[in-house]
Amino acid sequence: MQVEGQVYQTMGKWHWVWDGAVVRQGFPGGRLALGEGRRKNRVGVGDRVTLRLQSDGSALIEAILPRKNKLSRRMSFTGAEHVVAANVDVLAVMLAPNPLLNTALLDRYLVAALSQGMEVAVLVNKMDLLSESDVDETLAPYRRLNYPIFPMAAKLRRDLDAFLSAVAGRWVVLVGHSGVGKTTLVNAVVPGAEEKVGEVREATGKGRHTTSSAIAHRLVDGTILVDTAGIREFALWEVGWRDLEVAFPEIHEAGAGCRFPDCQHSREPGCAVKGGLQAGRVSPRRYESYLSLLQEALGKETPGR
């Protein structure tokens, strides 16, 4: 018997798939079970798949249905693609003091999201440890670009409603550095979330400190919050410099006045982006972030932040 479903959790070869009625434990079969040099994983959380039910109650994942988008990153040492999540409605990037808000990582996620047609939300967690004026100053360039920004204190369960209302009924993927509070937010709004993760650890035999690649939690209003593993870096996957420029709207707009149509806004003569910087229409920090990502997109350096 064959059924369709959506992947709600991945952990190594283990996959949990919601078929609309129950969650089934599935294993990739056929070509999906084979390794490939350019891919860390073939099946990601959010993927819609076809399952072949087995006599022992498990299921064989036979195929991945066409994706509307995917959030992928390049693995540092192997260069392989890691599909973090697929079929994303909203990419929610969480920032927190450590000790400062990491806008360089935010820019990376924004580029990845915009290149795939995802909506974005910026979550500023641990506001109880931050100065509102410092947050306003740091995120002013993003407010000017109309990115939705949601200050909160997840551990205190403070100011969560605005974000939850804005993403109600959507498939929302939470991303960010380790320790910013993604899991804390999930535990605050999803009853039994901690027990659910514990059950998976028991089923797989994995230890307490093993973190799954991603796990989706369904809220009562139909919203799906996907908690992803914290990362140290997020290297872009197959984003060309043209895609990069468009993902920096203020640079793209200023670049319309450049002397050359293929201006990369780096060292070219007649670059109008430099005028945008002087006039305050382009943030110096955002421009530095663009230049760093430009080098990466052109394959001139290995990414870090």
C-alpha cells in the first residue's frame, strides 16, 4: 500500500512522516538510500514523500515529490549540500545577544530565503538582556527594508503573540546559532515538545546530547514550527552573484545607476552603490556583508560566519 505524507523529523537514516492521520517511521529506499558526494541528505524535513507501507508497521520512502523551495547550506569540509528544510512558508531567523546580535548570519539567511522565494521574519530573543535602543540601531537597516521584526523573551514567555499571529497556519522554520533560544520558544508554545523529543531519542537509542537535524511541531491553530539544530556557520548553496545582489534590495536599487550593467559593486569605476553609501541609503555594515558574500558567490574564499 502506498500513501503520501510530509516529513516531520529527520535523524540520520530515521525519518518520521505525517500522512494526515498518523506519524509513520520511514526509511529511504532504492536510490534515496544511496549516498552521493554532493549531498549530505536527500530527504529533508518538510519534504512531501510517497511511502510504501511494510508488514512490520514501518514505511519505505520511495520518492520525494516536487518541492516549492528548499533551504540548503554547503558543508564546510566536504562541500556537499545539506537540505535543512523544504517547502518553507516562512524562514524565522532568531537573533540573541552573544554578546551582540549577529547580523552577518542574518544576511546569509535572508539571501538563502529570498533566492528561494521564502517569506522571512526576524526574531530578537532575550530582550530582557538587551537595550531596546541598541536593538533599534542595529536593526534599523532591516526595518527600512520592511522586514518584520519581533522582539521577545521566550524563556519568560513574553511578547510571543505578535510573531505567532503573523505566521498562523504556516510552515515556519526556526534557524539561528546554538543557544539563541529556538527550542526554548518551541517549548513555550508547544505542549509536550520536550517529551516528544525524548521519545524519539528512546526510539533511536541516541543520547541526550544528540540533536536531530530538524523537528516539526504542530500548534493547535495549524501552524507548524520547525526547530532546527543550531549551527556555527551557514555557507550559501548555489547562489550566484546576481541572486546575491537582488537579495540586497538597497544595493540592487542603488546599482541601477551604475556605469556598467554587470557591475558587481566592488571595485568597478562608476559604481553608484558608493554614492548610496555616502548618502546613507546603503548601510555600511550591510555593504560589508554583501562584499563578503560576493567573494563566496564567486568562489574566492571559504565561508565562515
